[in-house]
Amino acid sequence: MQAPANPSNEALRIETLRQFLILDTPPEERFDNLTRAAASFFRVQIAVVSLVDVNRQWFKSTCGLDAKETPRDISFCGHAILQDDVMLVHDALLDPRFADNPLVTGEPKIRFYAGAPLKASNGVNVGTLCLIDREPKMLTPTEIEMLQDMARVVVGEIEKTPALLAK
């Protein structure tokens, strides 16, 4: 298993994530609506709004998964935040980064993963909107664009949070 590296802007990324005041907050319908819509639209078993903190990925919203967080060092999303494009893993058993990952060999038995980075307005990736399935899968270019669009909607909701708290 290959643990994800830290982005070159890690300090700014973590500070940005913390300024959103969203970590460890209760579930919210506005995010749950998005993960339910993503799971349905993309026909996957799991959709997650994942925020990548220092040592964990914390889930603001999940559809099809009971976990609230997982260690960052085994996370797929920790890899996805290192790039600006959607990270696609069509079959995790065939990907040397993930073939022996405990999230692949054990529950939730990830085979397919697609993670669209959640890019904050200052340009740092704070997490992902990700799709997970227990079967290998492909996405069309149109589906990839839709996942990116949905990730932008998630960011819009995240960035509203501090403004609401300040009022």
C-alpha cells in the first residue's frame, strides 16, 4: 500500500480547512442531498463528502457508508487532493497504490473510486466528493464533468458556512 504524500501547500490547506469551521460538525441536509444525488446519478453504492485533515479523512456526508472517518494514510482521497483533475481508479485490485489497502481487502471492499477535489476559493484542495463501488466501473467524459460540477456545488456550500457563522 502506498500512503499519500502531502501537497506542497499542506500548511495553507490545513489552515483553510480549519477556517471553514466544518470539521466534526453534525450532518446537514444540504450535504446529504448532494451525496444521495451523486450515488443515484452515478449508480454507485457509496458517495462521500470527504475532508482531508492532518491524520484523517473526515466525512461531512455519506450515502451508503456508516463510517465517519478513516485514517489519512490509507485514504484514497489523500491521493486525490494531490491533483486538480478527478482521480479515477477503475479497479483498485489492479492499482499498485491500492491493491493491498485495507479499504480494498476489507470493508467497504473498494474496487472503483472517483474523487473530484474540493478546491477552495484560495486554490487549495481541502477534500473530495468521491464515488465508491464494490465493482470495477468506468465513467464517461460527461460523467466526469458532472462529478466536477457537483464538487463545485459542495465547495459553494462549504464556503457559505463561515459567512453564516459570522452573521
